[in-house]
Amino acid sequence: MEKISQETATIEREYERRYKSNEQEKQKNLTDLRPNLSNPACKEELAILDKKAVDRFGTFTGFVDQTQFKLLDILRSNAQKYFRTVLNTTHAGLTIYSSLLFNDDFILLPGDDVSEKKHLNIKNLMVQHEKEGGYVERTNRGTVEKWKGLPKGAFDVDFASRPEYKKPVPEGEAPPEEKKHDESSLTDPIESIKTGYHKMLIKQRDESFKRFKTFFDERLGRYFATYDGHRTAEFKFKESWEKNVAVLKAKQDIKS
């Protein structure tokens, strides 16, 4: 998470600087769009101002797109690296813990203290009974467990489901079938013996995954909301600008 924050901080600071500069330029253009530009003598001045506004719009919206995709790419690529690291580290950790020797692995010699094992209560017996059928089996080294995997699509960025990124469908053609974004599909379970060490490792894995997933979703939502919002505002401003310029040009034609 810290790496992502460091990589994106410079990009976000530069965007904030350009955004403020763009807002100032946009406000200046609005101020310069005076009612007296409807005078036929101001045709050239209106044309220059209109071109300046159109160029500003194209430059800034292009910068919005570029910044958003940079940030999303950094977020997605680092999240996928994290996901692979978690899977590999978990598998390696379980394998290492399974190869360790525990107290129960040693053969007791005469004179060694033998502690009486506690009897399972009825609740534990019922859980054990429900897990029969290959899921939990008793071995000489304790219980064999199949640890649940993680959601495969947890760190996908689903552009296809967003209306602003959908490609227009030509008239007469049927829209393509949408692929559903599925986070319910899990990675393959990992089988190992079940000890306190194994349970602790899986618990830490799940807590780490939950924290990173929360961070990922927050960043993803912010990047879409901020830059989509600025892009939408620019298109609305462009539409309003074009209407005002069209009115001034119409008045110029009437007066000339």
C-alpha cells in the first residue's frame, strides 16, 4: 500500500496543479466572452477566443484521461503483484510449517510425562461429523485441512461494466453480451496438516487481504469518481460554451 501511495503521489500532485491552472484559464475565457463580441467587428476576436477554449478543452480532457489511466494501471499492477505474492507466500509458509517437527511427532520414552488428551465436547464432535467425506481426515500428524482460496477477481478493474467506457453499437447490430464481473470464484484450496501455526498463517493472510482489498476499493472508487467527474464537468462546460458562441455568431450575422 505504501508503494502505491508513493508512486501515485507525484502524479496526483501534478494533476492538482494542472487542474487549478485549467480552472483559472476556463474562468478567464468566460470573462472574455463578452456580450459586445456580437458586434461584426469582433468576428476575429471571437474566433480566436473560441479556438483558445476548444484547445484548452482538448488538452485538459486528454490530460484527465492520461492521468486516470496511469493511476489505475499503477493500482492494478501493484494489486496483482500483491495477490501473487500472498498466494506464493501462503503456499510456502504452509509447506514449511508442515515439514517442521512438533512435540507430538516425538516417540515418548519410559518416564516421560504423558498428559491426558482432553475429550472433545459435543459441539466439536458435531463439526467433525459435518466435515466427513474427505474434507477433514485424521492422520498420524493430526488433521488434514483444505484451506479456502482467495477471490480470483478481487483486483480486476472492470471497465466494460461502466457506461462511459462502453463502445457505441452500430445501428442494426445487437449489443455484445456483457461479461459478468465475478469475484466469487476462488483460487484452488491448499491442503496441509492443521496446527496452530497453520491456522495463524491463514488468519494473517486473510487479515492482510482484507486490509489491502479495502485500500484497493477506496482508491479505485476515488480515481473513477474524481476523474470521471472532472471529465463530465468539462463536457458540460463545452456544451454551454458552444451554445453561447453560437448565439454571438448568429447576432454577428444579423448585424452584418
